[in-house]
Amino acid sequence: MNKKALLGEEMLIAIGAALLTFLIAGSLVFFVGRYLTIKADVFPMEASILAQRSLYSQNALAYFDENTQRAYPGIVDAELLKNPAVAEPRLLKAISYGAEQKYIAAKITIDTYAIYYNKPMYDSWLPKLGLKGAGATREMTFAKYILVKEGAKLTPAVAKISVLQPGGAA
């Protein structure tokens, strides 16, 4: 037999084997990618961070001593509770989710006082709570023991935080 013919036959077999290998590898990648979907739901973590930052950050509701330049986490300034017009913009500045703030909203209730983080969105999403599907809203609630500082007096209280996010159940 001719040497060139032998080389051509081996080359055809090698090309066929390479094509078959690529076909098998491609179909394996396709099927694994199709059935292995990774969905990360970070809402519980984001809601927890929002709740903690609102109570423990010096730029949010935590009492901040101007003389010592020290924040007292877990101690809420009563003056902020009594004046939501000051507290709510302070919360929006301390915890930012972009310029439009259409990602997350919260209501912080301490005794008879209510402070909102992103009140327009909270009021908009609250009626959709409990619905199913893409237009629904989901909620996480937290209860944190805190102290309310009014003058020199510290009063124990419970902060109830309701965090809402659009998008339904994950």
C-alpha cells in the first residue's frame, strides 16, 4: 500500500475522533449547564444587614455623643424617634442602595414611634405582601432589644423591623 494513502486514512480517523470528542464534550457542557442552575437568594442577608445598620450605625439611629465622638450601638436617640423628618433622611444617607432607592424598604417601630427607610416604596409594596408571582413583595421581620436614651435616662425597648423587597418569593 502507498504511504500517502495510509497517512490520509489515519488523518481521517483522527479528525473523526476529534469531532466526536468535541461533540460529546459540548453536549455534556450543554446538559450540565441546563440542569445545574445556581440561584443565590441574598434577601435574608440584606434584610439583616439593613436592620443591624439602622440600629447600630452612628450615622443612622444609634446615639452619638458629640463630646467623645463615639457612637453607642444598640442605644437609640429618643430625639430621632420623636422627629422622623430628621431620622428618615439620616437613614437614607447612612444606608444607600443607589440614587433611586427602589430596591429595599423598611419600617422600624420602637414603642409608639415609627421610622421608615424609603417610606414611598414601603407604602407602595405593602399592599402586595402575600401575593404570588413577579409582582409580589416579600418581607422579613426582626426584633432587637435596644435602649432608648432620653436625656440621661436609658429605657429598655424592643425595635421591630419589617424589611420589604419586591420580587415575590424566591
